[in-house]
Amino acid sequence: MKTKKDLNFYRKQIDSLDRQIVTLLHSRAENAKKIAGLKNSASMEIYDPAREAAVLEKLKKVKKGPFPAKGIEGVYNEIFSVSRFLQRRISVAYLGPVATYSHLAAVKRFGKMTDYAPVGTIKEVFSEVEKGNADYGCVPIENSTEGAVNYTYDMFADSDLKICSEVLLKIDHCLLSKENKLSSVKTLFIHPQTLGQCREWIESNIPEAAIKEVSSNSRAAMEASRVKNSAAIASELAAEIYGLKVPAKSVQDMADNYTRFFIIGKSFSKRTGKDRTSIMVSIKDKPGALYRLLQPFDNFHVNLSNIESRPSKKKAWDYLFFVDVEGYAEDKNVKDALEAVAREAGSVKVLGSYPRF
């Protein structure tokens, strides 16, 4: 009897707290609607990644308790989503179809109160944002196992879109099929990047399966739902959507498998004090060019977190370098370094400065 009394007591406490939380959410929503009017009159962007990052940073400093930090971030991402919705519903393009990892990354950043537009290629994501058919786009940029997504880097060479935020998504690949046994799988539909992340598992478990590369993980699941004795490697959500079983989970070769995504739009994010800047550099083709690209960052104490090279596609052996540095583009040391790079190495294009989530 005591257990039942205690249970009822704590449930009543939770009911009371829930009512207070909902009342506070309504109050917060009223303020968000007032902010909408101010933003509209000043032609300000609805999505403010710097503000959202600052709110999350403050919440992390609130007195610690049993509610996990990741849980607080998840709850507030949905609160941010509702707040944006009350101001103006925004749309986000991503590499589809539904349930790709790009889709999951977009939802992680923008929440459920957002319109999502699946498109067929990364190029179309850029195009939809450039044309104004979508407010933002979500594109993969690098994976912790397979490295850079080169096609995304190539798109920045000719696009004026800006990187305004980033998303880090843990990738948990699953084998999806209508078959119950791995031995029944004769064809495997898979995205090339995913193939690189799961190659050892595939060779050990379904070595005889014929590999059919497709444009996305969800496309793989879609094909597996149509073709007998086939399977796909994709997210568990894709299994639900396309009516597939999950004969095997966590089939990636590395347990810590993450993909980083960029949120692209038409304007820069504001400074937060905990930022990252991405640049594209076209270096002059002469001895010591790469050294002259890197030296200014050392001189001005700017930390480099990533560097990738891509052919410029203008002439043979001519390269573009994509560099991520810690700090905001207008921070004095970063600004001085970029000006020095432009003088010594070649042209510099700032792709974006954005919060490090």
C-alpha cells in the first residue's frame, strides 16, 4: 500500500509540474509571436542559429540535475521549431527521399514544425535554396569513416550560398530486408558512402550479394522493398517507412561513425564566441603555394580543424582548398590571417561563419 501511495504522490507532483511547464510554454510562445513582428519589420531572418546556440549554452550552465544534457538539447530544439513556426513556417531542402540521414540531420536541427522538401541530388538542394523554393538546405560534408563528401565541396565553388550552421549526426546503419535470413540476400542496394562505411561487415556476412549502388540510403530501402531476395543498408526509420525487417543492426565497421552536415542559406550567422569559419582558397600555382596558404594561420594563432583539396576543373593540376578554422571571420586574428592568405596564396572566399554545436 505504501508503494501505491508514494507512486500517487509523485505522479501528482509531476502533473502539477507539467501544468506549470505548459503554462510557461504558452508564455514563451506569446513572446515569440511578438518577436515575429519585430523581425518582420526589420526584415530579419526567422532562423537565428547564433541565438539558438547561445540559449543552449546558457541552459548547459543551469544547476545540474538528473535530466540529461542531450535531453535538454532535444527538448529545446523542438521549442525552437515551434517558436519559428509561430513567426513564419520555413522550408528545408535535403537529399531525399524521406528517411535519409540528410533528412534525420535536418530534423535534428530544425525540429518537426518545419516543412521538408526531399530532392534527388545535392545539386538540387543548392538549386532549391538559390531559387527561393526552400529557405535552407541540409547537405552532408564529411564522414568520420569515409572522409569528405567531395560533391558537396564542388558545389560551393560556383554557389553564393552561405554555411549558416552545422549538424553532427551519429550514423547507425542497419541491414533492411523483407528476408529473415542473411543467406537469402542476393542483391544489396547501397549508397557509395555507406558502402565504404560498411565494407568489412558486408564482406564477412553477405559476401555473395551483388552490389547495386544508388543515390541515397532511403532509395536503397525503397528498392529493397520492391525486389525479391534483396536488402539495403539504411536507417531503422527507413525500415519503418518502407515496410522492411531489420535482420542486423549497427553494421558499420566503426562504432563511432558520425557524419557532419552543413545547413546552407543566403546569409551568415552572427558571432557567438564559439564559432567555426569555412573558407575556399584558390592558390597560385607556384613553388611553396601550400606553405603560403598555411603559414598565416600559424602566424596569427588560428587553429585549423580541417583541410580538403579539390580539382578546380578549370585546368589540369589546378586545385581549390577548403579549410575550416576555429573562430569567426571578423575576429581580429582570423580576419588578419585571411587577409594574409589572400595576399600570399590566392583568392579567398568565406563560405560561412557559424556556431560550433
